[in-house]
Amino acid sequence: MKKHLYSILFCLPLLASIGACSGGEAEPVKYTAPEVSFATDPGTVSAVVGETVRIAAKVTSGDKVTTAWYIDGVLVSSSQEFEYVFDAPGSYAVRFEARNGAGVVERDYTVTVSDRLSIRLSVGDSTAISRLQLSKLLVAAIVESGSDVEHEWKVDGVVEGTEAFFGSYELTAARDYVVSYKGSNAAGSFEKSFTVTATERPLQIGFSVTDELTALLTGAPFTITATVLFGGTGLVQSWYLNGELVSSTDTFSNTFYAAGDYTVRYEAENAKGESVSRSWTVSVTATGDIMDNFESGTIGSWFNTGENQPGIQIADNPLKDAVNSSDKCLSDEVAGSGSTSGYFTLKGPQILSGLGMDISKYSGIRFKVYFNGNQYYPRVDYGGTKYPSVTPPKFDGGWEVLEYRLPEGTKFNSSSNIQFRMMYNEAGSNISGRDDATNNRKVYIDDIEFFE
């Protein structure tokens, strides 16, 4: 009996141990469910591009809690507190999760990110800038932050550009321009205006004749035109012929009827005191024979002096100008009040014998005339035909040149006479009556020239 009792007593703890090892399960680990404190209310969070967005979440209890933040379903952080910088505008779904074996805490936010706008201009804070006339207005809008910016440039109220760089506008005139800029996007707008003063370029003048020396034949016209390219404000222009002022316009024009060298000089100065000076030499060669011995105070035998009263006489030049600067000339005057053409005659044979001039070489004749306030239309009477001048008189108050030509292929005959009828009406009829206030019947003649 003792033997069996011992065996039972020995087995009881062993069985208990075996039962515990082979037939039972371990107790599970017990967790405390997470609890989270949120400082940011659920809903919509507003932000601006470039700024840090903070959503505060703090786990206040729970064992071995893992946290995660998702933006549009993509994990971006495992921190408890959310800090993030959005680099583009838009609406973003932000989700928070805290979890362990005992539970999950979730919270959703919508973060609306607005664009930021920051713009500065390349002219800085300037309200007035200066540029050179005819240069391009080069100015730019520098977007330091912001996207989808729309640009608008105005000059004097007119839209001239829609790009950030404004470099196509030319400042054509020397004046003030008002330039306005506006840049805008979803975040707002930026506007600025400033004045651009286009300063006049230095005085520059172009001339229609560039050669310093010009060769001409007598009777040929010569013209130079000065064209102001830049800097013409307040410009004063002067043209001189052999030192004598002859024009204050932009054009010099003269017909040279005497051979020789002439100096034409141009001078100009603008309101800024800038000046331009230029000179030309005009070398004139005679093309025919000029009958001008009036400086001696005598009339040659080839003139018929008694055809009118008092007729032609030696006279002082009544008006020296660029066309005729001679001291002496002829006057032709008709007294009385009857109808007249006031004529005088050149005698061909005496021209040949007295001057040795063979007029049969020539087909044209020209002379200078000063109308002395009258409006006559002189004609040259040769061979019974009364020829009008090639171009009508201008009656500009000074000496002018009238030119007459025989028909093509015709030349003067040295044995014939040439008659000058100085006081015709425009239609070729004699003038009639006499009114000293309007018709003094006196004209002046000089430099009778034959030409081919």
C-alpha cells in the first residue's frame, strides 16, 4: 500500500505540469487603445504656396502607437505633428492615422493651397527713367513667386505687350511716355506705372549733295537740301554763298551764270547748342558767250539804243542778290502812256565784228531780269517769231533768269538781229496805259548769254 501511494503523489504534480505544457494557451498581450489630441479642427485648412502647413496631433495614450500622414493617399510623414510645404496651388486630401493592436484613430483634412504672387520690375522703385530716342524700351517683370501670371504692358494707355519681357516698343519721338504694367494670377495682382523720358539724340543732319566739289556749267541750277535726322529741336539753319547769307531754310538753291569757283557753306545750331557746319565748292565753267561790259559804264555798238524813250541805259544794280551781284546793269524804260512792248535790239553783224562772237554757233539765249515790281512776260523776237521763255517768270521780287530756245536744229544767224520785247502781257499782247503805282514801265537787264 505505501508503494502505490507514493507513486500517486509523485504523479500529481507531474501531470499538472504536463497538462499545462501540452493542452493550454498563453494569455494575449493586452494594449491600450490610442487616444489622440488634435489642436487643428477637422475640415478645410487654408494655405499659400511656399508656406509651411502645420496640423497638430498628439498621442495622449496607447501602447506602441504608430502614426502616419498621407497626402492624396501617399505617405509623407510618420511624425505625430504634420508639417509640409506645398509648392503648387490646389486642393489636397490630408489624412492622419494613429494605430496599435487595440484600435485606430483617423482624421481627414482638406488643405486648400492658394497661389502666391510676388513681382518686381527691372526698373525697381523708379517712377521716372530715361532712355535714348529711337532705342527699344527694355524692361521686364520679374516673378519671384506665383504661377500662371498674366502680363500686360501699356504705353500711353494702349496695350503694347503681354509677355514678362517688354522689349519690342521703340521710342520714336523725343518726349515723355507713360508706361503701365499689370501682372495677375489667382492670388491677386501687381500694378506699377512709371514715366520714360526719351531724350533727343545728338544733332545729326544729312545732305542731298555729299561731294565737297561740284562742277557745273553756267546756267545750271544747283540745289542742296539739309535733312534733319536727329536733334532738330529749336534748329536754326543758315546758308551762305561766298560768305553772304542767302537762305535760312533747309534748302540752298542757286543758278550760277558766271564762271568761277563759289563757296557754299551751311551752319546750323539747335536748342541744346549742338551745331553742324559743312562747306562745298562749286566750280562753274562757261558754256557760251556772255555780253556783259556794263561795268565799264558804256553800251556797245551792237545794242540799238534809240528804239524807245528813254530806252536802254547803263544803270546801277537796284538789288544785288545771289542771282546778280553786279554793280552795273542795263535799264529799259518806256515813257508815255500808250500801248507798248518796250523793245530793244541786238545787232548780229556788230556782235560779230565788234566782239568777235559768232552767234551762229548757238541756239539759245538767256538773260537776267529784275522786274522792278512789274509783271511782264518778255519775249525774244527772232525771224518774225516772238518766243516766250522756257519757264514763265516767277515774280519773286529779285533777279531771275529767263531762257529762250530756238526750235530744235535751228541756230542764230550772225547776220540777223535779235529783238527783246520786255513789256508784254502774258498772252503776248502789248501792255496798255500807265499807272506808276502798278506799272512803272521800267525793268533791268544784265548778263545776256548765248548757249548751245
